[in-house]
Amino acid sequence: MKSLFLCFTIALIASPAFAQQPSFTKGSAKVIDAGLFDCGSNDRVSAVGTITSEDGKVWTVPAETNFKTATKAADLYNECAGITPDNLSDVDLSAVPVLDAGGSEEFIAYIFGDNYFELHVNGKLLAVDAIPFTPFNSSIVRFKADRPVTIAMKLVDWEENLGLGSEKGRGSAFHPGDGGLVMHIKDAAGKTVALTDNSWRAQTFYIGPLKDRSCLKLDGQTRDSAACDVSGSNDGAAYSGVHWSVPSGWTMPGFDDANWPMATTYTNETVGVCNKPSYTNFTSVFDTPGADAQFIWSTNLILDNLVLVRKTIY
């Protein structure tokens, strides 16, 4: 694997658009937190771990988050909290607190994240997902800000097998999971001001599991794992992960994301939400006729586990 890593290094140094070389890890991470959240028997354990890469860096997996300290997004649907409305008309929007992002115009964001999100507005962390892993939930965030409004979100596809980007499922002990974000933002009058679609920027910062590192194609800011195997197995000991550091200032309006890839869109069927009431009970806002929010992620919904997305609303 040394020669392969050197090939990556040479190619990446030659590309002026690339800001950082990848760091590769192998095998499982060490658990440092047995679980951020407990919903009893219905949830998967949202554990956190650390793993040291071959270049000596220590990485938190699946991601460093603000879950323990940040404001939790208000619930649209949350089985753990006993909040399970049948549709949007059963939700008292006036009871949702208005968060201050520094401004006077009011907005409301309806969010379904698989699995976890952190929402920043104009550089300020406003709210994080109330459930890091499962059961699947959906959220509402009301906030005030002045335009242009820069939305920056950290998205995490959680994992049971820490450092290996996988979980138990579909008959395998190590099966890659998938992610996805859908969001519809309206103004105080109910007019759509932003939808998740392919006009967003999306960059991945943790990919795994990799059964064969040569499947990964890196060119400038393109981190393409499309050729990588996504099948499950019962032995992940030899699997690798690949990591990049999150750049400082990435939530700020002035951050230059011009070299990030555009977000990739996915259908409801591909993401697998057709049997999830936290989504299907609110198709009136997520699948609004004429204003249909699309699921977005990076180019690989399955293997890309930590993704940052950005969009500015004018």
C-alpha cells in the first residue's frame, strides 16, 4: 500500500486546487464515548471513537460534533420525545422558538437528515439534530437573519463499526449505510426561499469502508469513490477509511467553496424514506408541488460519511 499512497501524494501535490492530502486509516477505532443518545431498544447506539491514521494524525469517527453542547433543533417528528404528528397541520409552529442568526427577517427550515446534521447560518451554529443516529426523526428550525443568508451544514452518516463506516444490516456484520439531507426553507409569509437541490456545494471529508484503496479517484477537490465496492461482509478487519481535515472558517459567508463539487441529488426511493413517517407524514413540505426539495449528498451516498454542504440565499 505504500506505493499506492505515494501515487496519491504525487497526483495531489500537482493539483493547485487541492488543499490537503488524504489520511488513511485501517481497522476499527477505539471507543471514547459509548453513546451520545439513548432512546431505548428502538435506537442504534450513537457511539464515538478515535483512530490514528498512517501519517500519525488522530481522527474522531464518525465525526467531531457539537451534539452535547449545542441547541437541539425543535422536533417535527421524534418518536423518542413522543412527538408523532400525522401531518404538518398538526404541528404548532408558533411554539417553535425563533433563533437569532443576527438579523431581522424570519425564516423557517424543515429538515430531514439521515442521520445527523448541524445547521450554521451566517457563520453561527444555530441548532443540531436531536437524534444522532436512529430512530429517524425530522426537525424544524425558525430563525432570524439578514440576506444574503449563508447556510452551512455538517452532515454525518453515523456508523456502528467505528472507523469502518459500516453497521450491521442486510445479513452482514459490516454493511455500509447511506446518508441524505432534504430541507425546505420558507420566509415568514410561507414563500419558498431555498430548497436542497444540485445548486448546493457538497464536499466529503470521511470515506469508508474501502476494501481496496485503488478504487478511490482523487483529482483536485474531487474525491470520487464511485468505483468502490459497497457490498457488505462479515469481516471488516482489513477495511480502510480515508479522512481530510475540515477547513477552518467553512461556515462563514466569506469562505471560498468555488472548488467544491456541486451536490448530487437522490430520489426518495434511493434514500429509502418511503416507510419513514418522519418524512412521509410531511410530504406537503418536503415534496411540495412546484417546490419539491430533493435529497442531496456528495457523489457517493453510501461510502461518504462526513459531508459539508453550503448554499447562499439572496
